[in-house]
Amino acid sequence: MAKTKQSYTEAVTEMENILAELESSPEVNMDVISEKVKRAAVLMEFCKKQLHELDEELEKMMEHLD
């Protein structure tokens, strides 16, 4: 099965869910926390890349308007 590309909004939603899970969990399982933090870091990097690409596209569009 082919993996579909995650959108920026989906990544942000997943990060918000990870944060909510960590904040609401009464138990401290370091293995679980570690995995969730690693996943959040991957999602943050993905979002930063998406924002950077969007910024470049917008700059190109603005150059054409001048």
C-alpha cells in the first residue's frame, strides 16, 4: 500500500495530539515519551520545510508582480 503525503495541517494536528497526550497522561513512561518526542521532532522539521518552501514560492510570486 502506498503511503499518502501528509499535509501541513495534518502534521500540526498530530503534534497537537501528541502534546495533549503527554499533558494528560498521569504516568511517566520514558519509552513512550521518547517516541512521542521523536515523532514530534520529525513533524516539526516537516512543517519548517513546508513553510520554507511556501515562503520561497511567495517571494517568486512577489517578484513577478513588481
